[in-house]
Amino acid sequence: MVWISLILAGLCELFGVTMMNQLKNKPGMKPIIGLILGFAASFALLSYAMNSLPMGTVYAVWTGIGAFGGALIGMLFYGESRDWKRVLFITVILVSVIGLKSVS
């Protein structure tokens, strides 16, 4: 359950960052509310995960999900570069997060 909450925390962070980009592109109340709710849920779930898992692992997984997901969403929906080197290093982040899960 703790790992599920950590993964959800990373996904909520990703949602908050996406809403931040939406706010930049289309200012309004919906992106602001989404941003606040996304980060609030992310921090609540992150706090819960830190009660059972080491802080370094929790933070690395949380930021890894955010970095990997943010880059992926940028490439898929916002026209960011899909250069093979960028994809390679984003994949390294994902493999690292999976590796942390397997050794924890």
C-alpha cells in the first residue's frame, strides 16, 4: 500500500505540473484549482509514504516519476523534442525508479 501511495504521489505531482503548464497557456481558475489539488494530494501521499519508507528512496522515486512523466507528457502533448538521446536518458530515470523499488 505504501508503494502505491508513493506512485500516486508522483502521478499527482505530474498532474500539478501539467496544470501549471495549462495555467501558462490558458490562464483561468480550472488550472489553478487543479494545480493546488494536485500538489496537495501529492504532498499528503508523499508524507504517508515517508512514514514507512526511507526518505531518500521516497524522494528519488517521487521526483523520478515527476521527471519521467513530465518529459513524456511534454513530448506527447506539447511538441517537445523526441531526440533519441533524450528518450534514452528519460528511460534511465524510469529504470532507476524500478531499481529502487526492487532493492527496497
